[in-house]
Amino acid sequence: MMPPRVIVEDERMKYPYTGLFTFCEQLSKSLVKNQHQTQAELSFYVPENQVGFLGVNQKYHLQKSWHKLYNPIHAKADLWHGTYQGSRYFPRSGKLKKMLTIHDLNFLVEQRKSEQKQKKLLQKVQAQVDEADQITVISNFTLQFIKQHLNLKGKNVEVIYNGCDVNLMANPPQKPEFITDGHPFFFSIGTIAEKKNFHVLVPLLRDNECKLIIAGIHQQPDYVEKIKSEAKKHDVLDRVILPGSITTAEKWWLMQQCSAFLFPSIAEGFGIPVVEAMHFERPIILSSHTCLPEIGGNAAYYFADFDPDLMMRNLQDAVNDFSSNPNKKQAMAERSKMFNWDLAAEKYIDLYNKILEL
């Protein structure tokens, strides 16, 4: 008898340097590592450029754009794990079981989409929820948020935190070429989009010699210009660096060397860079919005709001406390242990087993 078949949807890996790419990549690697915990056969639905990313011994299904209309790969699964709530490849019918991972409903808080567009996107997620046999979310904040906006119809919802892989052996920290002097700097990273709220960091360069490095793909060119405009207003344009995408090795170097890691996002389902930063024992100052206090806990400091003067005081207080508080680094080390990809994979596999009655 053939083992039941689980297909993990890794279609979002067509977009490198994004949170969803990292989620799919790291979860899939840990699923393979822990696949001995299930009798099911695991395979992966991937874009063409990611075939083989888990090694030649794994089974891959090639994603095609026309699969949005008709996806024959669904017939090869007993359980389909949709890893993203915005997927256009999630099964809408058929006998196969379905798991849906919801990261966020950021389109409701980004303030860039019309009310009609928000309603349409919400209906799309609701349709996936209606089809799903099991729902997972990546934070308690996301769970509470979807309860407010979706009808879960009594379905089981499990919170499974993302993991974090900081492997300095595989990617030794490497100084980026755009670092050309010894000036201290603040660091942030993420898709350069309005929801990340990066522009509020610019006034923190007043009355000091620090630079601000914001790495990440430039998703919204108009928002990139907004950051630059804010920098011009404060006469610090020469100290705001927007290098675009960076390598993992460069990211580790910047996290290791920064004066503080700053993350002012106002629309976040988890925030993997926050956990990555915990490994480098530098002050971490976060927005107090969305899931960030849940993820940062006592390992981080927080901006009370986005008033420039108050943010400056919050930053100075955080840096001063970090340098004088011997318990903060220990708090970071303990907090980071909560976010482990092997632990996450084990929980997903446990749900696979329950759904397939293994």
C-alpha cells in the first residue's frame, strides 16, 4: 500500500529575500530533517528555479502559472499544506485534505488598498478557510486578528511559531562593500514598503554621527522616495543607506556590528528578523504594534509611539540600559530558544499525522 502523500506548497520561493521565502525554505528543510516522524511521503511544490533546493533525494512538483486555473498536482496529494493565505494554488475542491497557514491579514491595516479591494481579499482568504481541514497561524496576535475578521466555523486553529536559523558556520559574517567608514550605524531590514514604517527612523539621526541602514527589496518605489524625502528634510540624506537586497552573510555582519537593531513595523504577523537579531546581543528596539511585543518579549525594548522626540528618548534609554543591565543578553538567549525550526516542523508533522489519521 502506498503511503499517504503530503505536498507542501513552496510556490512563494520564487521571491527571494522575503519573509515568505524564508518561511518556506526553512520549514521545508526541517520537515525533511524530521520526516522520520511520519509514515507519510513528503514532497514539495516549487517554482522551477528551486527544484533541488532540498537535495536530489526529495520529490518536487513543478509549479506552473496555468495551475491557477487547473492544477493537476492536487490529484497527487492526500494532504495539501498551503503555506500562505494569499495563494492562488490552494485546492478549492476535491477529496484531499487541506491545511492552511495564515501569516497575517496585513492588507486590512496597510491603508493602501480600497475598502472594496480589502473586502475582495478577505473573501478570498475566507474561501480558503472554508475549504481547510486544519488552520495554523504563526502568532497569537494573528490568531486573535483572524478571529475578528474571519468566520472560522469552529475549525481547529493551532499557533506554531516560526523558527530562526542563524548559522554562522554556513554564512560567516561578511562586511558589505557599501560600508566604507567606521561610523556607528543603526540597522533595519525588510521589504521596503509602507507597512514597515521605516521612515520614522530617519529623525533618530539628529544630533549624532550615526548612519541608518535599511536593507530589503524595494517593493514600493513611492515609499523609497518617502524615506529619502524624510532624510532630506532632516538634512541626513548622506547618512541613510538603502542598499536593496543583501546576502545572509552581510545581514549577520550588520546585525553583529550595529549600534542597535530597529524594527518599527506596524503590520507584522511574526517578524523573523527580530529573532535573528537576538542572536547577536545588540539592543533591539521594536514597534509596540501587532505581534512584535509577543515575539520580542523581555529581550527587546519598544518605541512607545512614533513621535520623533519620544523615539529618541526610547532609543537612548534602551542603549543605556542594555550597556548596564547584565541580564539583557541572557534574556535574549533564552527568548531565542522559543523559535526553533525543528520544533515548528515537529508540530506541523504532528498535525499531518492527525489529519491523515496516522
